[in-house]
Amino acid sequence: MFKHILVSTDGSKLSGKAIRTAVRLAAATGARLTGIYITPPYVPPMYGEAAIYVPAVSPKRYKELTQREARKALAAVEIEARTAGVEYRGASLTADNPWEGIIRTAKSKRCDLIVMASHGRRGLAGLVLGSETTKVLTHSKIPVLVCR
């Protein structure tokens, strides 16, 4: 059925549900699994006249911190996959829009399913905060399995 599944993680507890679902599905279908962690690009802080001084994070320090978070989030996917005997690869990348990075990775890795979590925000919260899951669903030509 599926040969290569992409699971998106942000390291949250909710992502854990998507990870477990993707691993079970990969094990049941004999598919490979790729975990993806998307990091927003470094944006230098800008201060106005009335801004409270907050020590800036250098681009180098930002990269170190985000890479550490990516490794931690992807390690959770790897542990689940290895435990289930599923072939696994992890990837992290920097993208302005996480949904674009997820779709781009799924295409480049030739995945035939994307698995991701959704917080299930609706109404004004969904409109204001937006939803990466909704954007992936809207723009992806690859099937998407949403876990809640």
C-alpha cells in the first residue's frame, strides 16, 4: 500500500501521536519512514525606541539551539521506528513556511503519505493562528493523514 511515509514533528506531545500512528502504519505496510523537523529561519531582533532590551541571540547560537531541538524531536521518531523494526531516516531543514518545507521534503523523498498532527483549532483561533496542517492539506497532492 504505502512504500514511504513522511511524519512531521515539532517535538510536542501531540506530534508523538502522529509519530506512533506513522510507525504503526509503516510497520503494517512494510514502508520506510522519514521524520521531518522544520526550523524557521533566523530573524535578527529589531528594537524600537520603547522596546525593552532583550539580549539578542546570534545566528550561530540560534543554529545551535534549533539543531539541538531538531535532534531531540527526531530522536523520538527514530526510537519508535527502531523499536518497531521500521527503516528510518531523519531530516531537518529551514523553511520560511513549515507547510512548504513539509511538502517539498515529501516530494523530494518521493513519499506517498504525509502523517502529521493537528491541534484542531477552529473558529477565530484557527483563523488567527493558522494551521500548518490545514495548509499542507490544501496544497499537497500527496495524501495526508491527520492525527488528533
